[in-house]
Amino acid sequence: MTNAPAAASALDVLEHLSRHAEPVPAASIARDLALPRSSVYHLLKVLCSRGYVTHYVEERRYGLGSAAYELGSAYQRQAPLARVARAAIRRLADQCGRNAHFATLDGRDVIYVLEERAPGQPTLVTDVGVRLPSHLTASGVAMLAALPPAQVRALYPDRGSFAQRHGTGPASLKELRTLLARTRAAGHAREDGTVTPDLSSVAVAVVDRADRPLAAVAVTFRSADADADHVSELVARVRTTADDLARRLSPNR
């Protein structure tokens, strides 16, 4: 096998894993891609050594690794993504009269790519380029809820993975899974005071054609203003913006 076919086969394996919500056996990969099993095992060994694939030994299955996720996140943070979203985030802030954000995932962190401040709104820590633990932010939780469970498990292997700011937010994988299930059921994420006391946020993930998270759209407001009707209106506007950006960033959705 020459270098070019080997590279193509490695990419085929990664793309195949990305289309499955759960880890898959090597034999299934070989069958679905019509590759020799020996070649598939060799490719998986190399990809595992570089962090692009995770081997779940007890399950005898393989899933995407953190390096694959980080590579995708690096692309998502490039200028074209911000350029596409800038006008939409500015319009959302104007419509809501609240601070609006556009963020991407980088490992267990969110990185804020765009920030639009509305007049009279409180100063926030979520400025452009700021990193925060994703499980504490509405934007991060919205994106984590759109990831396959195996990817979430790989990102949060133990309790030491759960950074805290004010002693609130999920502190274990079980608690995070409960939060993500609630988020998926609601169709949006919400955080209350886990980033900054007295401030709340709602967020909706921007997903690609495979329903994987590209980014998230969020607005932040004073928790004291959080009556049900007001929050429902904010969620609706955030969802409209996120859906519009998803169509623009993945036109074949």
C-alpha cells in the first residue's frame, strides 16, 4: 500500500467513525469500507497512537479520539466561520437587547469567537478569545449535547475533568449526562450563575449535516429578568439564528 492510498484509507476510516453515534468494531469498518482487516487494524493502531481514534478495549470497538475533535475545532475557529456569523450575531443582540455570543468547542473548553454587547447590559467575562469550561456554559452544554456519548466520555474521563468556578455545575460524568439529556429534550441549553453569579444564558447549537456541533449561539441576561415568557422569547430568537447559520454553513442540510 503506497502513501497516497494509505492516507485516503485513513481518512475513510475517520469519516466512517464520524457517521456513527457509537464506537464500532474493526470488523465492521473493514466490511463497510471493503478494506482488508489487516490493513484496518494497522490504520487503527496508527490513528490511536496519534489520538485521532480511541480504542475501547473492553467493548472491542473504536471511536473518534480527541485529536480528531480538536482538528475539527481548529477549522471551526478560523476567520470564515466568524465572518459568516458576524452579522447574524449583531442582529440577534439588537433584536434581544441582550449580549449575544458565538462560540466553538476546543476539547473541554469553549472559545468565544464573536461577542456583541447590547447597550445597558452587564460586563461579561465571555469576550472574544476567552476560554471557559464547556460544561459550565450554556454554549458549551448545547454543543456537548450534540456530540455522540462516546465523545463526551472521552472528553470527560474522570472527576478531575470537571473544573468549577463557583461550586456549581456538573461535577461527574453522570451529572453531565443528566444535564445533556435535559438539554436535548428542551432543544436548548441554559445556565444560571455557573459562569457569573446573577447572570443566566440560553444557547442553541449550530450543527452540520451530520448533526455534529459546529458552534453555538447564545444570549446572556440578568437572572432577575428570567421570567418564563421572556426566556421563551430569547430561546426562540437564539434558535432562529442558530438554524439560519446551520443552513448557511452546511447548505445541503
